[in-house]
Amino acid sequence: MLVGLGLSQFLVVSTEDNMNIKITPASNTAGGQPAGVPFTITLDRGEVYLVQGDSTGFDMTGSLVTSIDSGTNCSNFAVFGGSSCTFLPVGCSACDQVFSILPPIAAWGNEYLLAPFQVDSLSTYRITALNNNTDVLIDGNYTVTLNAGEYFEVNHDSSARCINSDSLIGVTQFMEREKLLD
């Protein structure tokens, strides 16, 4: 999820009836749920639950959404995250609506390769940690140690990058805009 003038938010979509979902928000929510305190919802197939930050600028990145399964099979659901007015990167003069389906933790990894979008394009990428004390290296150089739910963001990058970590991370890359020409 990203910060802008609009609320940072995410949608949880159920794929089956009577699905119990536990949500631990990274920030206080508009619905009155405090940051870091889990709450549970129950959804039926096709129902959607919206979680928004409680005021402009509160980033929901790092929120944890899990199914509460009474059996041995994991329940399936989707989470879409974003903002209705995102400045990407911060300070950009445009206000863009950005939403994306978020990959499940099972799809996170320890190594990511980022490629430039095109010759004259810049990108922003965000690295989010699953666990505490996650060391992140960019192009083989130690960059940062992140705790669970924390992220590190790089703006205005036009190079290919190799990102490694000693614990699971999620990496998202965004196209900013074309470089300004002289």
C-alpha cells in the first residue's frame, strides 16, 4: 500500500462461504481498529471487506491478513492494496490511483531481479520484510535491516538491480514517469 492524499487501503475478497479472516493492521483504521491489534471478520463467497487507514497519509503497508482455518486445508482469499491518490514517488506532482493484487506470503522470496521498464523510465521499488532482523542487500551491498512489516523504498532508479535477503521479503516495483529531457 502507498501513501498519498487518499487513504491507504486494502480489500479482502473471500472465495468461499463462512471464511474467517484475521487482520492485523499496520496503522489505525478508519473503522476504529488500533494498529497492531488483530481483529476477525467472517465473509461469504464474493464478499469484500475494506480496510482504510484512519486519516490521510497513514500507510497500511505491513498489515497481516490470514485465514483462520479449522481444518487442514488453507482457505483461499485475495487481497488488493493501494491508495486512491498516490504520489509515486513522494513529491511527484501527479495524484494517481494505484491498486494491485498482493501476492501471498508463499510467493515471497529471498532473491529478486529488477529490470528497468524502458530506456528513459525511472522506477520506485519497495522491499517489505516478513520477519524481524531481515538483512537486505542490493547488488551485493548491505543496505538495511528491517523488522516484520517494515519496508525500505528506493525512488528514481533506472538500473537493473539484484535484491537478496536472509529472510523472506516482498518486492514491488512501480514505473514512475519518463525522465525529463534537456
